[in-house]
Amino acid sequence: MGVHDGHRKRLIRRFLEEELDNFNPHNILELLLFYGIPRRDTNVIAHTLLDHFGSLSGVMDAPFAELVAIEGVGEHAASLIKLIPQLARAYSSDKSNDIVLNSTEKAGQYLLSRYIGRNEEVVYMVCIDSKCRITGTALIHRGSVNAAEVNIRKIMSTALKYNAVGVVIAHNHPGGVALPSSADLVTTHRIREMLAPVNIQLVDHIIIADNDFVSLADTGSI
């Protein structure tokens, strides 16, 4: 057994006994890289990644091409790194599927999980029944929220598909603040007017930035 093998076994055993709470960022990244770089010292590579991208989250959010460009990081390791935020998003979203969206706080917390690791603007729509139970959630648009670009037809078809009585729209401002722009307000009113004739209520439009969110319903914009 080589020196690296012994170190790997000790770090894995430490993780199984302590979990990640007492791990430094470079230990967490080193442990992860065990599974993408099987026969090299991943400690040095972990430090290089952290020095280059600034933080553990910075490494996870880095573009695939930039990860591969780091010496020692191949496509397998880069793919594994990019998998983690999306896996966290899927896990968190799955855990919250049974939530009842009967308050702004619950709706915001439910939607925050959909934006873990998102570095681009995306629009989600949550369909609910008369008791505020979720009947379906769908990603309906990628890119900036603009009344001319958001696919109103897709919003309507998704709402009908999930037998929605009400819908909650959400989109994010990556790297920005959770405050509505004029385009956000125009789009909100257009969606509300489009849904009204088929008796589907636009319950809220939630804007997300990092771990913060603002409800347009709470601000009186709906």
C-alpha cells in the first residue's frame, strides 16, 4: 500500500466518523477528488484549485473549461466537481416536494433550493391546487426575464398540464440583488393578465439572489 493509499483511507475514515463539519475546504475538495483522480496526490490539486478560484464554492461554480485547464484536473474530476452543486439542488428539491405553499416564506424556501449552483438566469413555475399543495414544478425559461422572451404559451400549457388553480413564478438575479426591475414588473403583469381568463391565479412572483428572496405579492406589485 502506497503513502497516498494510506492517507486516503485515513481521510475517508475521518469523514465517516466526523462527517464534513470539522473539515477545511481543502480537505473537502481533496476527499472529493479521490473519486475523480484515482492515482495522484489530490491535496496539492485541491490547494491549487482553491488558490485559483478563491473558495470551495468558487471551485464548484467554475466553468468546466476552466477546471480542466488546471494542471492535474482532467475531465473526470471536472465533471465530478460540476455534479456536486446540481446533486445538492436535486437532493434539496426532492426533500421539499411535499411542502404546502401557504405562506411567502414557505414558497421562498422551496424555490431557493431550485437555484443552488445556478450561475445563469432561469425561470421556474410552481403549480398549486386550491389547498396550496404543489401539483408540479417546471423550469420554463433560461435567460433574462423579459416580457418579449418568456414563453407565455409554455406557462399556460404547464399550468393546464398540472391542473393549477394558482401558480408561483420565480427567477433569479445571479450576482445581483433580489429587487424587481421594470422588466420584471412588466412580465409579471403580462403573466397575470394571461392566466386570469382561465381562472388561474398568479399567486406570487419571487425574485432570488444568492440566499435572499423578495416576493412581489408582499410588496404589492401583484
